[in-house]
Amino acid sequence: MPMAAPSISAIPATSALAPLKDSHGRVIHDLRVSITDRCNYKCVYCRTGEVGAQYPELAFDEYLRLIELFVGLGITKVRLTGGEPLLRRDLVDLVRELKRLRTVEGEALDLAVTTNGHLLESLAQPLKDAGLNRITVSMDAVDAPAFERITRVEGSFSKVLAGIRSARAAGLTPLKVNCVLLRGFNDDQIEAFARFAREEQVVVRFIEFMPLEEGRLWTPEIVVTLREIVDRIGRTLPLVELPPREASETARRYTFSDGVGEIGVIAPVSQAFCGACSRVRLTSDGKIRTCLFSQVEHDLYGRLRAGASDQELRAYIAGTIRGKEARHHIGEPGFLKPSRSMVHIGG
Ligand code: SAM
């Protein structure tokens, strides 16, 4: 598609573009950046079995430049993800550089990483020292054989457990462990996960399965809903709901009746939270996605490569975000799966 350069006088000043707002009145302050779509796991509900890249990766100074543009427009939180972000060498250097950036308010960024934890044991402390605030580890079973059947990688459970413990020791707390539940597949792990949250002092968050897999597995029946998760845990460990900390919080939070430990449920399917969405995504190849379920992508990197100025790129970002979708349509007639699956978008 030809990229018509707007005339300089037509480009609004940065102050007129920030904070980033969409046409539904939502303020966007949370940027998720995929830095690779390669992954060292082949989780059966996510992948068809390939581990290689489908999309190109950018150099770190290119991600840095793109992220800096978003930050200049009001982004305050940046989460690095993938694919598996710990596969990128020099991740620690990227975190250190990102920590130097300042938000519009003059603060340091809130920096987070989402990882499968396989390579985390030796990287947790260096990441913390570089300025990382938080880490989320994905883990879909607390039983070693069940976990390894899901990841299709031998020895993966002990690696991830060591990664979780190392992150906690490094002070990357509160540490979140995300678990995607599929009926008849790993929903027998729910109660054990609740105990794991207490024993390992982590916040376990159950996530409803969304139609974002490479294959065709998703049906409404395979989704284990928030209501069911809370009811099942409550039968053995009574739960007390915690108040939300911010309007855009995606998880419903619960503690146990003795106040020890926390679990959360993220329910994009049964209790969609699109109305409070504050997110935008950048794919590993530099495309903006305004929703996980977007049917179109916006080629920010292409514009950078074509020589657009920072001001032109900022105007492009702000215009793209104005067009953010009102909501997703999971489970509705006519729902269309996006062209990329979760691992290639950046979860
Ligand atoms: N490799 C990193 C990791 O494992 O956390 C980051 C990328 S991974 C795609 C991010 C998260 O997306 C993981 O927690 C994974 O379980 C989740 N995920 C993958 N496919 C999903 C789906 N169809 N619905 C909900 N979550 C999904």
C-alpha cells in the first residue's frame, strides 16, 4: 500500500496527540511488544508443532525507537512478550535502555515481561538489576508429567519451577503465574494450582481459553469459565473477592478465607472487559494491533523504514489508536479468527 506522507502543516503537535485515546473514550497507556515470535515450547493448545519464526524480528534499537514514540504519547506500561522473549539475546540490555525512558509525567516506565520461564533461572536477577519491575510466568499444570505433555518439552517443569523461585528470590514480586484452562485437558489442575499459589507465594491467574490457537481446537464448551473456577476452588478453599486496584484491571482477584495467598481469573470470554481496555500491541515485525482480534494490522515499522519523521510516526500511532475496535466478538455468529495466532501476535 503506498504511504502518502502528510504535509507538515497537517501533522498535529505531540501535545495535541497525547494522551492516546480511542474513539470510544478509552485512554491507552499499556503497550505490549512482541520481540520474537519464536518459542521453545510447543504447547499443544497453542501451536501445531512448529517452533520457528513466521514473521521477522526487528533489531533492539528499532524496538527502542518505536517504543519511545509510544511513550512520548502517554504510554506508561510496557510489557515485553513473544513468542518467547527470553530467547532474544541482549534482552537485559533492552530492559536497561527502556528503563532510561521517561513517561510524559517524567516517571520511569512500569516494565514487565511475560515468559514461559524455561530460561528464567539465570536471567531473573540480571533482569531485576536492569530495572524490570514485574514478570509473569505461564504455566498450565503443576504436575510435572501433565506439564510436559502440554509443552512437549522434556524436563520443562523443573526448569520453570526453578525460574519461578529465582524470580521470587530476585524480588520480582508479586510474581504472577498464568494458567490457561481447557476442559477435559488440564482443568483437573485447578485445586492443585490454588495450593501452589499459597505454597510458592505466587499469584496464580487462570485465563479463559480464547480462539487464538494455530489449529482449530476452540469451542465454547472447552472454555472453563470464571464462575466454574471460583465455585470449584471455593468448595475446598473458601475464597473472598478482593476489590479491583484500577479500572482497567483485567483479573477478578480473590484471597483465601485465612487471607494467605491470592488467585485471579481473567475472563475475556465469559465476562469480557473490552470497555476498560487500555492496551495496544506491537508485533515482532513492527505492526500495530489495536485488539487481539483485529482483522487489520498497521505497519508502523514500514513507515519508519520509508523515512517517516518522529512526528509523522506519532501522528500515525495516534490515528491508528483512534480506530481501536469497540470490543471483540468471540462466540458470536460471524466471529472471524484473526490472521495471526497468539504466539505470533504476542500474548
Ligand atoms: N512465551 C511466553 C509465555 O509463555 O508466557 C509469552 C507468549 S505466550 C503466547 C503468552 C500467553 O498466552 C501464555 O500464557 C499462553 O498460555 C497464552 N495463550 C496462548 N494461546 C492462548 C489462547 N488461545 N487463549 C488464551 N491464552 C493463550
